[in-house]
Amino acid sequence: MQANRLTISEIQAGLKGKTLTCESLARQYLDAIQKHNPDINAFLSIDPDQVILDAKASDQRLNSGGAMRELEGVFAGIKDNIHVHGMTTTCASKILKGFSPVYEATVVKRLREAGAIIMGKLNCDEFAMGSSNENSAYGPVKNPLNRNLVPGGSSGGSAAAVAAGFCTVALGSDTGGSIRQPASFCSVVGLKPTYGTVSRRGLVAFASSFDQIGPLALCVEDAMLVHQVISGKDNQDATSLTHTPKWTPLKKDTGSLADLVVGVPEEFMGEGIDKEVSEAMDQTIQNLKKMGARVVSVSLKLVNRCLPVYYILSSAEASSNLARYDSVRYGPRLHEGGNLDDLYLKNRSLGFGAEVKRRIILGTYVLSEGYYDAFYLKAQKMRTLIRQDFDHAFTQCDVLLTPTSPFPPFSLGAKTEDPMAMYLADICTVPVSIAGLPAISIPVPRTTNQLPVGIQLITPALKEDQLFTYAQAMEVMLKGNHL
Ligand code: GLN
């Protein structure tokens, strides 16, 4: 196996057994990036010399008897809406071209303290708004599994980088599905943690009551290891919780899922779900039953309200969060001259792409006097009811199983002209974001010529430990069961 396809435990076994050095690993990732990134376009910025220096420093530490830290030998790519010291944060927007943050995100600091090496910044949809990574001002990302297809979005660069062997793990951000959906399109694992478990300090805000940072990785264990490092209280984020996840295996023998009750929301099994995705779901359910799990049908009856609720609330928050980009305080001045109003108007018109403008207009509209009660307030009330829908479903099961996306990855350009068709990509992921719950997408292995499909597991809030256990058991099961 090529070293740039190794999981964290394999890397650390190699470092311990002296069959691998951080420097040799760094060179393999950098080679893969040099060869394939010009076409795949996952990394927007990278400093290869710094990566080699950091790798040599890790080797030196280990050679002089330093202990193996949790993420020793792990090379992490960071979505370009999360601040990294010494690198630009563009949010894949022209309005932030060349912007250098003055501090580093808490999650990045924690990765470094645990021994990880930061590879560089990853492409995404502009300000994390999109489902195909085609809204980047720096060009689309291609799916490494089939370069005619989109990698999903908005963390398309993060998913593609892991799938292409450019880094061991990546951080993405998930507001309505942006970690899970690209993970499913690129056949990797993606976790959206419970809202509040991971610090948002240093994450550029899109919709603050939804945004969470989480890992994309080659396997469930790697996602869990990264999550353990980045989560936990941060005094610089008032919404961060003290909770730290623990790893508690469900059963010693992961071949059995006896006693587990899996709920399948009936709303995700019928109309609107592609045949390939339904087949993958059916196969997964059969396998779960074989492993002793009880599979029950449950209902999330408000699912068909989730897209409007999400797009009203997230756009309202975005319109307020993005008001700060006026080309005075951050980013380049794209237009000079005229009075102050002209300066704001012209710079914002030139700096933002079409999708971001659409969200700002929508968000401003739903917050405006006369429409606030009809849209924003109503959507907030619906948010409570949707949460209650999940609470009710969890009285009948331990974990929910749904597809991650209603369809497999589509061709580049197929949905760019139709925003509503693009928004439908989020139908399975936004309900979870509205309720603030944790969810993980794991790939369903397919024969090589078939399109990637991911399944999503959801647990009640703060039950990441159980989520990981179920997901790992299913990963073991799925590995032996190609469709
Ligand atoms: N695709 C969704 C949107 O465009 C989700 C984005 C996200 O999670 N950042 O809003």
C-alpha cells in the first residue's frame, strides 16, 4: 500500500517500527499533490518547505525519545474558511483574496499540539455555500474517483484531498451537510459533531447557530481520533460545551449488533431517492439484520419542511455575518472612487459570487420589517418542532439510518443553472443540522465502476461515543459486503 493511503494507526505503527518517517510520508503526500492537484484543484495554498521542516522536526522529536502524541505523523488539510497561522483565509471568495488572519483557529492549534502537521488550505464553495464545490472563485474541485463528477460541497476540497491521498485527514465545516455530503460523494468518512462540541473560534461564520467543524478521514477511527483532539471547551467560543467524547465500544466483538435498534425514517425511503441510493440502503438494512440489529421504521414527519426552514434561517444569519465584508476592514479593495455607499456597493457586487449574493438577498428579505414574523419567526418555531420530531424518533430507536444524499455524485455543471435542484442535495443532511445533532457519513463500498454512495448515522446530542461505535461496527460489516 502507498504510504499516502495509510490510516493513522498504520502510520503510527510504521513510525514505531521505524519502517516510516514523517519526512518520507510528507514527500509522498507532496508528490501526489504536485502530480494531481493542478487538475483536482483541492488545495488552494500550500507551503511545501514548511511541511518538510515540520516533518523533520517530528522525526527529530521521536528519534530523541519523544513520546508518540495522539496525532503524530498525521498530515491535515484545512478548509479555507478556518484560520491557519501564516496562511491566507480566502473562503474561496474574491472578496477575501490574500487576506491573512491575525490568529489561528482553536481547532488548528489543538491539531498541532497533538502532533499533526498542517499541509495547507483546501478549496470549498464560496463562504461554504453550495453542494458541489462549483461556487468557488478559484475554480471547481474535481472528484478524484471520477474527474467528470463533482466532489460534493461545500467541503469538496477536504473530501477530495483525503480521497486523492493528498493528506491523512482534513477539517471541513458543516452548516447543512457540508462535511457529510462531500464525504459520501468521495467515498470517505465525514463527521458533523453535536453543535457546540467543537470550538468555532477561527472559523469564518456562515450561519452561527448551525456551523460546526468536523473531520473527514479514511476510516471511522481516524475521524474519532481527530474529533477527540479538536473537541472540548474553549473559553474563546461562548457556544462551546465542556463535553469531551469517550470511546466506549458497543460490544467486544464488533461482528454483532444484537440489542441495537436502528430506526429508518420512512420519509427517506421512497420518492426522490435515486435507485442506486435505495439499493445501498436496502443492502445495508439486510446486513444490519444479519448482524442481529432490529430495524424499525420511524417517521420524521416534518422532513419536507426542513429545506425552507434551513434556507430561511441560515440565509438570515449569513446576511448578518457577511455584512462585515465591506472591502475596508478585510480583503482587497476591488473598486476605488465614488462616495462611501458606492464603495460598499461596488466592492460587494464585485467581490461576492452569485450564490452568496442570493443568500444575502434572501436573508435580508426574511429579516425585513413586515416579513420577519411570516418567515424568520415561523422558521424558528419550526426549528423547535423539528427537534421534537427527532426526540420522538429516538424514543423508538438508538440510532437513525438515512442516505447521506438522495443521489450519487453528478456531473460537473449538471445543476449549476438550477439552485433549487442543488438545494435538494441537502435534503437528508439539513434536518440533523436544524436539530444540532451529531451524524456521520460512511461509504458503502461499491464495485469499481459504480458511483459512490454514503449512509448517514444519527444519534441524540452528545452521543458521539455511541455514534462512533455503531459506525465502526457498520464499517467492519460493510467492508466485507460490496454491493
Ligand atoms: N449545501 C448547504 C448550503 O449551501 C450546506 C452548506 C454547508 O453545510 N456549509 O447551505
